[in-house]
Amino acid sequence: MSVFSKLKQFKDMRESAKKAQSILGAETVEGQGAWGKVKISMSGTFEVKAVTVDPALLGKQSELEAAIKDAANDGVKKVQMVLFRKRKELEGLK
């Protein structure tokens, strides 16, 4: 394999990664904790867009901390499912 073909292959991979990041950035999931009292909106690139907390949890620090952790973990799991689904879709296009 020549140097030029390797450079082209690298360029193609980089363009593919940029396209995937753009597609995933447009996806949004919502993770929940404490039975929906804490919600975290997250992009497909794991960027937290918003956090919503039910006022009933504001005086209960340990419950609130656990609920935020649960909501973040739930969001991450959902993003992973989106990644898996999008990867399958992109592989199907080849």
C-alpha cells in the first residue's frame, strides 16, 4: 500500500468520523432518575444539554445526588443505544 493510498484512507476515515459526529450531535435523549423527578437531556455526543430537578428533591441532598447520578447513567445508556442503532444504519448503507 502506497503512502498516498494510506493518506486517502486516513482522510476518508476522518470524514466518516466527522459525519458520524454530526449525525449523533443531532440526536437527543433524556435520562431520568428518582422516577422522573430528575431529568437530564443529553446529545448523542454525550453533551449534557439540560438538567431538570423536581423542587420536592431540593431539600434532600443525598436523594438528589443519587437521582442525578441515576439520570446521567440512564442518559448514557440511551446514547449508547442510539450509537448502536446509527452504526447499524450506517453499516447497512455500504
